[in-house]
Amino acid sequence: MLDIKWIRENPEALDAALAKRGAEPLSESLIALDEKRRTAVQKVQDMLSRRNAASKEIGAAMAQKNTELAEKLKAEVADLKVLLPAAEEDDRAFSEELNDALSRIPNVPHDDVPVGKDEAGNVVTRVTGEKPRWNHTPKEHYEIGEALGYMDFETAAKLSGSRFTVLTGPLARLERALGQFMIDLHTSEHGYTEVSSPLMVRAEALFGTGNLPKFEEDLFKTTDGRYMIPTAEVTLTNLVREEILEHDKLPLRFTALTPSFRSEAGSAGRDTRGMLRQHQFWKCELVSITDAESSIAEHERMTACAEEVLKRLGLHFRTLTLCTGDMGFGSRKTYDLEVWLPGQNTYREISSCSVCGDFQARRMNTRYRGKEDKTNRFVHTLNGSGTAVGRCLIAVLENYLNEDGSVTIPDVLVPYMGGLTKIEKAA
């Protein structure tokens, strides 16, 4: 959430930032709404002040035996008591309207983010590794998995409908191995603290990370009003909700390996084959909580941690800087990692690492005490996939496919596979 004070002082900057994101200018309407709110607040304060003053004047008038003045003042206090609830309701209504409007405004991009309308405006920052060279024909992951006999979409559809997958045998173990490898790497070498957190959250947690109110249609809601997490970013970031942190405790780095649940609203007809776009999938999430001065460097560090997963798996990928039109709602700058999928003959996103500045912290009311002056300031938050387990499974299947249809296990995963070095067709 953006600061209305900053908007009042920098209206042109807000509108310029919105223009970069392809949105209409909003500063004028927001400032006008804030004026209504400020006027309502002042009216309530004036009425309360006058009521208190009049109450004291009544006592003075009674002491002077000025009955006429005392009765006049009592009538004024009575009128104020009648009028005050309506004024307080105006204050509440304008405040809620302003907060709702602010909650729907996207974050301001960093100055070095490329300006563009959509993914065509993204910029390739670096390329890692090389595309595999084979004599045999590449295949898509679902062709490989079904031919092996360990990937079943028909049974999943009977159980749950579309966009679900049943994995069995060595493919189920490979999915588990990938997740364990990721969480072990990030905790043992990258300094993240592993967290086991709830998969269902209250609306306040989703508001804190910016998923609500704007993206409610993308969420699964339970019958008791809670929501299934679309990513562990929600729980990990909200671990510090409504807290004031000591500067010397920063940065905080959390990671979790959890299922994620997404309705995929608006994605009808996209990636309907296979397990690229699922309602339920495993993901290893990374979250950092930093001070304002460290967040940019932390963004580079987090991205490098996610890249290391793909490097150790021997996968070819590229790192993109997303343009303003393709960047997430709460992000100030985002790097996407896109892994090469030979079966599709294209790159597909496997991780997205974003720095959010104080955007989420304002929504969560999370601060830290300054190192020198001890002034309370909003923390900066970052999040990234380290990485999406299902898409990593897809990448391994397509990149390690052998001519006979078997799949070689990347060396780093062999210990997690109980020594198995190759997945072959089910007997």
C-alpha cells in the first residue's frame, strides 16, 4: 500500500508510475478523497473539543449561578451528542473508502525497471548454461510421464477435475526429492530458516501481502471464511505482521516447502495439457525482511539463491528483468527465471523474485527501529520461488530424456532417490 502523504507530496510521481504500468492517473481523485477524510476528521475533533469545553463552561456557569447560560450550554452539548455519531460515521466511511482505494493501487516501479506494456517488454539480463543437444526427438513432459507409466491425468480428473495430476512410483519420489533438495540447499548453504506454517489463512494475512482485495478470484476460500494459501509468501511474510523489529535482527530470511493452491482464474484454455498450470502444486518459497538500505542487494542475493537450484540441476535457463507492464501488483522490481523446456521448444517461468519495498509492510504495519536514531520505519520485504517444484520436475523430465524413453536423474538428486540413477518404464 502506498502512503497517502507521499501521494499528496508527489502526485506527478504517482501518475508517472501508474502510466508506466499502463494505468490511468489517480492522484487527483485520491487527494480529493483524502481531503474529504481530513475534513471529516477535523469536524469530529472540533465537535469533541467544543463538547469538552462546553462541559467545563457549564460547571463555571453553575458556580456563578448563571442558570440561563448553563441551560444554553447544556442544550449545545446535547445537540453535539446527537450530531457527533453522524460525523464519526462520515469519518469512518471516508477513511474506509480511501484505504480501499489505496489498497488497489499497484506499487511504484524502481527507476531502472524497463518500461513496457507486456511480456514483450521484458529484458534478458543473463543466460546460464546451454540447450541440450540430442540425436533423438524432444518430448513434452506429459508424453514422457505417461509413457513411463507414472503420470496419470485421467485418474486425477476423476478425483478432482481438471488441472490436477497423480504421480506414482519414481516420479512421485522425484517430486519429493526436488523439494527436499531445494529446502536443504536454502537452509544449509543460503542462510534461510525453515518454517512449517499453516496452509489456510485469514483474510488479513492475504491483505498484508497484497492478494486481497484485488485478486480474490484467484483464491480458494473455505466454508469458514479462511483461504488456502496461493504461496507460502503469505504466511512467511506475515510472520512479522504488526511487529516492531530490532535493526540488529535484520535481515530475516525464511523458507518453506508447501503446497500452493490457485484457482487459475482467467487462464481458461492456457496450458490445459500436463502439469504446467495446476490448481495445487508444491513450491519452495523464499522470503526476506530487511531494512530500507539493504533491500536492493538482498534482491540480487535472493535471485542468486534461486538460480543456484537450477545450476546444480544442470538446467539451461535465462534471467529476465520484468518490464513495468508485466510486473506483479506489489513488486517494485522483479527477476523471472525461465527454464528451457525442449519438449515445448521454449522457455517457461520457474521462479519469480521480487523486491516490494515497504509496500507490504504498510499493509501489515511492520516496522523496525532505526540503527542510529531509533526511529520506527517500515521494513522492506522480498519474496521469490526457490523454486516451483512441479515445473522443476517438468524441466528435469524434458531435459534428461534419453533416446529409449528413460529419464536420467541429475547427480545432485541421486542421494534423495535412494541411489536410483534412471527412471525407466514401469514393468
